[in-house]
Amino acid sequence: MANSTSGICPFTLKPLSSTELEDVDVAIIYAINPLKANDDGATSQNEVQCGHSCTLSPSLISYLHDINGTKQCPVCQDSPAMVVFDGISSAFLINHDGASNNNNGRVISFRYGNISYYLWVHSTESIQSSSYYSKRAFSGRKRTNVLHRIGDVLGIELKNIRVLYKGKILHPNIKSESLDDISEQLLDITTADILHKRKKPSLVVMGLRRQTKTMEKKQSTTNMYTIASKLNPITLIRFGLQWTFYTTKSVFGGLFLFVYSLLYPPQQTQ
């Protein structure tokens, strides 16, 4: 696996040092889910491409989702960008280089469009785990809020986030469950996915991003300015003068033909 430990982020043009690669603001991009590499040899580490790092920023999300078609890794442009880990999630699940003992958060995984995301969610307050999978894999965990983390990364307002699981809408919830309760449910589903080494996350996230809204608003504003420019006083005066000229020309042309027909009737011409 060609995992970069340093390099220049193509979006910020700043170097990423090895000490920063376990940060939640770093994105590590793969063509194939690296969690499948240990699944009975189904995917070898050499086949997991490409593991390059860049900044987990709105620019990356816009690059991945605002234009149709499969995107290549923004760093190497050699492998499709199909799976995105943030730095801590990668260290926790793949590299096991210190973050594996971190009980200050958990991982949430989901699909948005055709790209799978694995993001670290920091903890806020302690609760007692009720899930078998959580007790087994994440003992001593704390309550977290997944929806805010998803919204922050993807740029989706909380009220516009839709989370589906096997065709069922988990958020927004018709039972009016709290965001923390929904968050726990989503985290437990992710834990089960990881323990069963599923190729793709079971959760699907949908929602219009703020960047997309901004672009649509700008387009709408441009159209309004175009219409307004056509309705400004100078344009209206010019249009009125042109209409008056051509109308007057037509009227006088008609009168001339009428008078001419009276003075020179057709029978006299013959």
C-alpha cells in the first residue's frame, strides 16, 4: 500500500508532516477499502490504493462531489478516490499506531454519493454502553454526536441531513428521538460493519450541501441581474424609441399606399 507520510496538500499547498497524519482535519484517500485487506486475503495490501493524504477541507469535498464522474486521488491522480478516512480513524482502524488505545471517541462510517467515509467523532459525556458490539470493540466509550460531525465535514446543514439504513430513514426520526440517541444508533451500526469487515458502510447519507446551495444561489442571482439589466431605464427608453420608430414607419407607409391608391386607381393605371 502506497501510504504517504508527508507531502504537499494540493488544496492548501502546505506540507503535511507525519505528526499531522493522525488529525481529524487530514484526509487519507483510498481506491479500495483498506479494512478488507485482512479479510481472509480477499484483498492484498498491494491492491489497496493509494493512501495519499491531503487536507479534509470543503475544497476536497467540492472536488469529490460537485462534478459528475469518478474522481481520481487529488494527490497522485492515478487511483480513483473511493474511500476517505480522516487521520485518527485511519490510525485507529488501520495503522494501530497509538490511536487504538484512544477512548476519547469513536468512528462513524457512511456512504455519500459513491464515496465511503470513515470519520472520527470526539466524545462529550460518559454513558453506559448497551450494545453488544460496542461492549466488545469500544469498551469505556463516551456519548458522541455523529450528525454534527457529518454536517461539518460534508457542509450539510443539520436540518437537511438524511441518514438511511437498509432503506429505512434513521434521521430525521419520526419518533422524535434525541440527536444523541440517534448518534448512538448510527455508531453501533458502524461498529457492526467494522467487526464484520463489510466492504461498504451500511449507512447512507443524503442532503444538499451548503456549497451547492451557494452555487445555485449565485446562478439565481446572476439570472436576476440579467433580467434586471434588461429592465433598466436606459434599456426601456431604447426599446421604446425603437418601437415608436418602427410603428410610425409602418403607419406612414400604410397611409402613403392608401393615398396613392386614391390618386391613381388601378383602372386608370391600366
